[in-house]
Amino acid sequence: MGATPRFFLEDFEDSELNTPGITAESVLPPYSVGLPTIMPPSDTTASVDADDGQIDGWGRAGHTAKTAVDLTTPTIPVGHDAYVVFAFDQAQLGFLPDAFGVVWTDGAKDSNVFLQVTLGSGQIITGPVSVFGSGIRNGSTADARFLGVQSSEGIAKVVIQSGYLGGNDDFAFMQFDHLQYGLLVPEPKSWLICGATFAFAHCLDRRNKKRRRLL
């Protein structure tokens, strides 16, 4: 875990989510809520590269967080979805973050990943659907993608949905790492960004009024 008074980075290397002013829940709407689990070093742990002290294309020796529940929908083929909801405590932080980011590090093959963000004003903005995941669960960092949003209005909540269509031999769980949020230089607009780790590939202006209900 690393931090400045205005910006925080959670890398889960101490096996906890303990940066201030944020909660994370895995949600199986509308039935149950579970906390994400922290994955210790293992053959399938996909931590962000270098968390173990080496840049070598592998995340097995680091730690990452993993969603705890899976929603199955009776479509043809069967649909699987996992959710994680990040909520910010303005009273504890003294502000709402104007920037948020997280790295999606692993999930089912060809996962459809989608963001929904609630701003401090109450406005909801949605991000583009992006397809991630090779389906190879070997701790490689090749699947890692950065997801983020920036808004001068402040960010109250972020929902990430990760799902896929397929058989019953897998689940839509996702691993995520390098949770980061805080105050940056305010921008005049709100932007959602998805793409390769720490590279911005897609942008969405908040003036796009399209809404998608996730929960």
C-alpha cells in the first residue's frame, strides 16, 4: 500500500484492502453481497508486474484481489457475470476523488468488461464494453488492462462488470490490482478510459447520456 495525503494506491501486497475512504464489494444482484478475497502468491495469481520486485511478465509472486460471487443467467449460451462495487466515503477522505483507476488482471476468456460510474452530482456515466482475457490462468501479466475515470465533479461510486457467454466449466470471476484514487488536477469534463495497462485506449465524454443499469 502506498499513499500521499491526496492520492492512494492499494496493491494488496499486505493481503488487505486498507487504504482510507473506500469499500469494495462483490455483488450478486439482488441476492447477496460478498467481499473480494485477496489471492496470495500462487500459480494462478495475476498480480501487476513488478509487485514481486521483478519485471518479468509474471504476477504469480504478488497479491491480487478476486471477486467473490458469480451471477449465472439462463441465456443460450449461458451467461456468467461478476461485479465489483467501489464506494467512496467523502466524510473520511474529506473529498470525493476526481480520479479513479484499477487494473483488471485476469478473468474468463473473452470477458466483456463494462464500467458504470456515479459522480458526486448523482449523474451516472457508462464506459465502453471492452473484451479482455485469454482464458489462460497461469499468472501471466499479458491480460492486464487499466480501467479508469476522471471527473472534476468527484466520483462517488464505480461498478465494474466482467462477464462472458459460455459453458459451465468456468466462472466470470475477475482479478484486479493496483486500485488507485484521489485528487489530481481537475478536468472540465468526465472521462472513462479502458485499455492496455497504464495506456488509455478509449475515452467517453460525460455528455454522452447513454445509461446502462447494472445493479
